[in-house]
Amino acid sequence: MELPPVTVASSDGPRPNRLARSKPSNSRGTRHRTPAHSDNPTEGGAAAGAAPVGSSALQPTAASSMRINGAEVNAVPFSRPGEALEVVPGLIVTQHSGEGKANQYFLRGFNLDHGTDLAITVDGMPVNMPTHGHGQGYADINFLIPELIQSVNVRKGPYFADQGDFASAGAVAIDYVNKLPKNIAEMTFGSFGYHRALAAGSTAVGAGTLLAAIEAGKYDGPWEVPDNVRKLNSVMRYSQGTATDGLTLTAMAYSNGWTSTDQIPQRAIDQGLINRFGTLDPTDGGTSSRFSFSSNWAQSGDYGQTNVSAYVVRSDLQLFNDFTYFLDNPVNGDQFSQLDRRTLGGVDARHAFDWRFAGVEAQTRVGVQSRYDDIHVGLFKTEQRAWLSTVRDDRVQEGNVGLWTDTTARWTDWLRTTIGIREDFFAGHVFSDTPQNSGNAQASMASPKAGIVLGPWYKTEFYGNAGYGLHSNDIRGATITVDPNDKVTPLDRVPLLVRSRGAELGIRTKAIDSLTSSLAVFVLDFDSELLFVGDAGTTEPSRPSRRVGVEWTNQYKPVPWVTVDLDVAYTRARFTDFDPAGDRIPGAPAWVASGAVTLGGDTGWFGALKARYFGPRPLIEDDSVRSQPSLIFNARAGYKFDNGLRLQLDVLNLFNARTNQIEYYYLSRLPGEPIDGVGDRHVHPAEPLAVRLTVAARF
């Protein structure tokens, strides 16, 4: 597929006469020419269907925004579903525990933990969880089936009126296909006990299309204590109509159980107590499940385009972790269990209409987003998964409503602007087993947004974006008064909402034939990087911060069967107040880069080689302890037969790099060590070289 020619009203914006249409289209910024919702099932893998509620006809995006189609996502090898999102330039996806736990995300100088400040949605359903047992914004994407991805729509920064909580660093919207061009049956076998089976297909039913997929997986990993992952996953979808006039109904079910090898202290490896793939607590692990039902409805007419999405999700998670060993409890050890069970539901409704004033073409969008979570969340001290005591056990009812509008005007053929505003309301109640920590909390915040696009000139466009955003905190931190561990020590409450501010200047060009290149320079400020520490059951406010960075993204397609990608990002992340401890933000990466070469067509030989560089990070504020950098290569080779059979060999960590997925620095205690513990680097190693063979059929 080709890259979009920038000469025709840009890769991110409308053609000059698009506003005159009574039925707005649903295009977005793209890396590939593939439309967001193609009526041709051979283009991007999807048939006609209701457009996702995130679609817009006129939203001028930033230079860092793009749409990546499902074929590109699946063209390169990755070891776990979350790593499929590394097609997003500058995004690093790691894992510091078992394969059923949410991934660790890094973007724009943020250690986003398990999802904080990166809003992830699947078919309009939010993945991030507020007031979560393992951290605010927890985003578990292990239920993702990469082969069903139609598109990944990427926007970064708080510049967009239809994006609210968790989206200050970025927003990633994943859309599934409505129809498969051919049915799929595939099996994968690999190193360290890896097995995966997938069956998916679609067929006409009545006036619509029924899509069904089921996935099963098992994996032990290289660990001394096998992960013993047991995963089942399924999707069923019924769709009717087109992208502008249609309906989809989708049910998903996911279940997983595993044993995990968490990060371990470097000194235990150096002293020979365990090897790099060993563990200090073989009973760590967890179980997770997710069941959802969602609908998307779209209708167009003389008065514009309406999209409505609704969803209900049941999510259950129980984790057992031990990060400090014998620091808090020298007798029984420090294992703890985190419980999060919730039912959530929400609606996202929006309407877009075109209008003209004094010769200026414009489009206005209005929308409302609402979500309600009914949560049971707890933290317990355990030993070998046996209950010892309760730290806290809470019932939480939390809801939010976001009202937003924006207007995009095309003033000339080379100038268009967007002005928008968003108002968010948050409220909830905490019913705590410690009555002093019960209570109500509510807050609201208005967030203006603005964007400008200049061009195209010589196949080049210029972008400017600025906006205010927000980040919600765990509502338990807004009602807390005493430490849940001792029920006596006073603790300060923290605000429910925290302000973020960001701006970006960028350029996208196709001045060189077959090469699309974009450069974005950004700044992002937070009033406070507040964090609820799920491991301790308390909220710790951190300091105000600023991140200034640059992202350079390139894709070169010299011939139809060769694609070359190169993405490089640098961020300077600092606390902005004075503190003798230092101004570095622990875990914030400065340099991130990736490059990939993919080869092949519809049949015959194909292959890919991808490199991912994860630069060193400060692990404490004075920068005296830093993580190691990592550079990992993955490779793929295979053959597609004319009859639909595909043989594929993936080699992960091609050069067997002895590096780490993640590194932290904190106090822990091994038996016999000082009672106050020892500060040390704690690491989770990257898996060694592994091979996976896939046999797949399309029919």
C-alpha cells in the first residue's frame, strides 16, 4: 500500500471541498492510503460497517497523529499482544511480570506504568481503569487479537476535544474488522512451551455480517518457575450497513491464569542466590477475566452525521506480588494480593454537521461521553497466596461526564483551524472498611483546545496544536484521612483532578518521492504527577514536571513490496520545582527508536526485520543510578502459497541480547540483610532468543 500524497489537502485533513458534503466522511490521518472503513474487504481487511465513534471528517490533527492499518500491525513479529502497539512511533511496551498482567508503557518521556496518561480504546470501549487495585489507569490489553485489527488511530497530547481522562500523553484507538476477506485457521508452536491456536471467520447473516473468532494460548517462558499461562479469548460481532449508516453489536470474552516471575534484585543474581530467570517467590501470579458487550450506531442525513457507542464491561483481576521480600514482614514475607472486580458501562454520542458563513466552510462537532464504574477493590497481605490480613477493602462508585465541542474552519485552500473546549465532571463515593477513609469526592475542569494546519506547499504541511488536559487520580486518595495500614497515621488528601498543558509544532512532508516524513516538537506540563501506590494502599503526590521532546517519523516505500520505517524520539523530562533530591523523573526514557524493514506481497516469500532501542533512564531523582539501554531485534521469514496456506517463522531476540525488559531502584530485603533493607536495582530480564513456527490457512 502506498503512503498518502500530501499534495491533496494533506494526509491528516479534508480536501478543499469536503465541507460541502452533506454526509461527512470518516477519514483520519494515515500512514497508509487504506481508508478508515473500507467497503472493499481486500483493503485493510474490513468490510463496510458502522464507523467508530472516534471518527471525524474535519479534525485537523497534529504532525504526530496517524492511522496505521491492521496489515502493518501484523507485518512485524512481536512476542505478546501488547507489543503490537509498538507500531505507534515512540511507544515502548514491556512486561515486568506474568503474561496476564497489563503491560508497562513508555511514551514521550513518561513511564506510564500500566497505562496512566495513555488512553487506550478497543472499538470505542475504554481499556483504562480508574481507581484500580494495581494503579490508576490500569490498561490490560491481553485480550487483543492482533489479526482482527482493522486500524490503530494514534493521537498524542491534550489537543483534542473528544479526548479526556488518561489522554494527556496520547490516545490509541484500536478498531476491529467487521468482515474478514477469508476465514482464518492457524497454529503456532514455539520455544519455552509456546502454543497458540486461532480460528476466525465471517459470513453473511440476513442483511448483515456475522464475525466470530476464538483464540487459545499456553506459555511457560524461560523462567525457572514456568508462567503456565492458560488463556482463552473470543469475539463475536454482527454488523449491518455502511460506515455512515450502520450498526455493529459486539461481544467479547477473555480469561487468563498464570504464575509470574516478578522483577528481582540484581544483588541476588550477583551473589548466585538465583539466576536471571529465577524468582524469590514462586507463588506470585494471578487470574484475570473480561467480558463485554458493545454497540456502535451511525446515521447520516441532511443535518449531518451521528455516531453513538455504548458498552458494558465486567472485569475481574486478582494479583499476587512480592517486590520487597522480607522488608515489611521478616517472618512471613511481603507478598500481597490486589483485588479489582468491577462492572462499568458508558455511552459516547457525537454529532457533526457542515455549515458555511461568509464563504468560509466549517464543520462543528458536539459530543457527550459518560462512564460509570461500580468497583470492589482490595489490598491484602498474603503468604504463598494464603490470606494473612487486610490492608484495605473498599467499595467504590465512580462516574464521569464529558461535554465537548469543536469547530474546524477552512479559511483558504492552505489554512484550516480548529477551536474546541471540553468540560469534565467527576464524582464518586468510597465505602471503606476503615470508616475514616470513606466519603464523597467530586471535581470538574474545563479544557480548551486549538489546532492549525498550513499548506500543502510542495507536498508539505505545517501543524500547530495546543491544549489543556487533565488526569484523574484514584478517588480513594481524595477521601483518605488515615494510613490504611495502621488506621492512625494522618494522611493528606489529594485532588481528584490534575491539570496538564501541552503544545506541539510539526511538519509532515512527501517532498521526496515514496518517502513520508514527519517531525514534531512538543512540550507537556503537569501540575503534579500524583500517583496512587497500589502496593502500599496510599496516595503519594509527586512534583510538578515538564517534558520537552522531538519525534521524527519516517516511512519509505520504494516499491510496492518493500517498506522501510524509522522512528526516533527524544524527550527531556524534569521536575520543575527545586528539591535537593534532584530534578530527574525516575523511569523517564530520553531516547527511544525503532526501525523495520518488511518485504513481500500477496503470495510468495515475505519477511521482516525490526529493531527496537529503549534508552537508559534515571532510576532515582539525582540520576546517580541509571538503567541499562536495550536493543532487541526480531525477525520473520515465510512463504504464502496460492491456495491460502502460509508458513511463517519468527525469531524473537534474534541476537540473544542479554538485556532487561524493565529496571527499578528501591529498597528490599533478603534473609539475613539489615532490617532497614538494601537499596538495589531490580530487574526483569528480556526473554532469550526464541523461535515460533506458524502454520496458517486462509479459505
